[in-house]
Amino acid sequence: MPLSSRRVAPLVLALAGAGIIGGAGVELLHRHEAHAQVPPTLTAPAPVAAPAGAPDFARITEQQGPAVVNITVTGMRKAAAALDDDEVPEFFRRFGIPGMGAQQDVPVQGSGSGFIVDPSGVILTNAHVVQDASEVTVKLTDRREYRAKVLGSDPKTDIAVIKIDAKDLPVARVGQVKDLRVGEWVLAIGSPFGFENTVTAGVVSAKGRSLPDSGGVGFIQSDVAVNPGNSGGPLFNARGEVVGINSQIYSRSGGYQGVSFAIPIDLAVRVKDQIVAHGKVDHAQLGVVVQEVNQALADAFGLKQPAGALVAQVEPGSAAAKAGLRSGDVIVSADGQPIVASNDLPVLLATLKAGDRVQLGVWRGGKEERLSAQLEGSRTRSVQARSGDAPAQGGRLGLALRPLEPGEAPRGTGGLVVEDASGAAARAGVQQGDLLVAVNGVPATSVDAVRGAIDKGGRSVALLIERGGQRLFVPVRVG
């Protein structure tokens, strides 16, 4: 997400690395010279002993630091050339607007970090670090430099694998994310703003954190200082094992503000293995569109609490369709793991591969059922739907419905056309022209069927609405 240049900048999600950026590098704005010496009468304070049980960050840095590399990239990007003053049209010159000429290729460069995972020169980093790069250079801690080849990248998980022509290189030790605890010390090594081999430390703030457009990645959140240039660098646990790849930050300024995110190393290793073996990544897909379950939807479907992934749409012919999943099902567990937020489902699926079988706990018709789905490759897609509007409070449903006319029905679906929406339905976001597909999971085959489903419901009903080819459950308070 691009950084805002507004005077009051909103909270934004920023890539924690430069990727390819304009300019020739980092400019040191203030240089502090140290000429004064300590008077001989002053004595240096005695070193403070580390508290018992604190991690030895110096030892971790000494042992694992040589496996961390600095990455610089160059490439070409299309940009509009600025015109000379005498070439700027009078209209633009009058308002002080610079004239822009035709698009042309301009050289750009950027930097990031990475770490060696194989002594033959295989390196893990972020996909956005090497995106659009025509030349990638890797610099080791002993100052040796190598041209690198991009073996492959996966934008969905933001993982890339590059390789240099070297041997007997130091390798970062990989740990287990499942053993990582919230509150545990972690350490990052990278090149923020081009300052190579910079070490920062903090604690794990959360695990399995969902972010917008995260591609099913359950991020490790920490308060380790991460800045542009840290992207692709390792996050170590207190035992000196890599548990994540630093990738993104939340920031109002574009710099570190206490909230950093790292891609779990187990996911990164699985992506790396596929890239090394096949040059590409095939993500496991269930083939559903899911949405969050709020309190109104939980009431409509008879759930004890607002949790789970509500199935708004099932891809025809997908693994979900073959397993018997239906629109209106609420997936409450997968392989024994509870699904609390809807994004928990794609995060769990990201740990599996095509061909794996996943056991699903599904809430349907007021009780939980068990379904088994064999995941497929990237032919189908599993996406996150946006949440519905806030539920309306009180009032009648307020829908005028009519049957579909011949030739009007969307392909492979039925339902009733919303002729008019008022009252609770209108306040919930239902509009004239929407297609009402189902009520509380009951197909809207007729007005009587809709009325019956509403009568059997509680204080809330869940309307499955189709608009523009997309489906979404809209909770509506009816009493």
C-alpha cells in the first residue's frame, strides 16, 4: 500500500524494504563528528551484567550474522520525463504545474536484505525486494560481492529465492515457529536505509496475525525495529534460529513505529523448496469465498459465538464443491484447529499443499458436521470477501421481491430480484436490483420460501445477496 503524503497521514501498511526505488541510495543528512575526548578524571562506568536468562544477542550475532547478506538491485522503470520551461504549455506554466513528457525508461535502484539457507549460495529474501530487477548484487559480511540469479519468486507470500555462484558459505540455522511464544525475545539483522548488518531486538507481540491482502500468511508480529532495507532479512529467536522473514511494518511516517511483521519461516521454507525444485509455487486451494461472522450473522445461523468462516460462494468444480460444502455453511475448524476469524482458514491452507486432505468442521442447519476435502492446485482460488455493512437495528425486513424473468437468471443460479429495499434491509445495504439467493442458507426459490425462512429465524436473518457476480451474506435485524 503506498505511503500517504497528506498532512495527516493515515495508518498504512508499508513494505519493510526498498524494493526498487528511485535515487542513488541513502543520503546521510547529518554527520556527527566526535572530536572531544573524555577528561582523564572521568572513569567509564562498569559494565552492567545481563539479567539471568536474558538471551546473548552478541553471541547470536557473531554466530548467525555472517549468513545475513545485503542485497542491492537495479532495473528500469517507465516514467514520464519532465519538460523544460519553454516546452511547458502556457496553461500548466500559469499554475506552476510541471509539464510531463512521453513515457521513457529511467534507471532505478533499491536495497534489501536476505540470508543464506544453503552453503552452495541459495538465499531467501522478499519478492518485493527483487521485483522488476534487471541486476541483483549480493554482498557478504566479509565484503565479497556476487551477481545473483533470481530462481523464482512468489508474490502471494512475498517470498523470493536467489542464488550466487559460491560454495562453503555460512548458513542460517532454521527454527520451528510452533515453538515460538508470544513475549519471547527476538532479534533482527538487516540493512535498514543501507546500513549493513544492523542488529535490533524486541519481543514477539502476536502470532498468526492477519493483514489485508496477505495471501494467507499468518504473520509474526513483533516490536523489533524494522525499517526500509530490512526487508528479506531474518528474525531470530533467543536460540539463534530463524523463525521469520521481516517483511512489513505499520507506520504513519514510512518508518518504524513499534509494529513489525515477519513471514513465518516454515511457510517460507515450503515456498523455497517448490521454487528450487520447480521454479514456481503451486498453492493449495479449497475454492470458496468466505466472510467474517459478526454477532448478527451468528444469531442468524444459531451459533453460540461470532466465530468461523462463513461460506458465501463455492467455486463450481472446486475441492470445496466436491467435498459438499455449500453457501451458508460456517467452517468452524480445519484439521482440528479452530477457525475463529475468517482469515484463519486461508492461513491454515497456506501450510498445506495440493493433494493434501483437510478435515473440516462445518456448522450447518443448527449442528456441526464433518466434511473431508482434497485440496487442489491453483486452478481454483480461495479469496476473502469484504465484511457486510453494519446490521440494521429493529424494523421489518422491508424487501419487495419478484421472480427472475426468462433469460434474466445469472448462469447456474436462481433467486429473487429485489424490486425495492426499505426499512431494515435497506439500512443493511441491500439495494434495488440485487439478487436474493438464500435466507439463512435456505434457497430463495419463492417469496413463500423466503417468508418461511424469516419466520423460522431469530432476531437476525442472513441474506445471501448477489451483486455484480459477487456474493455476500448481509445480516439484517428483523425484530
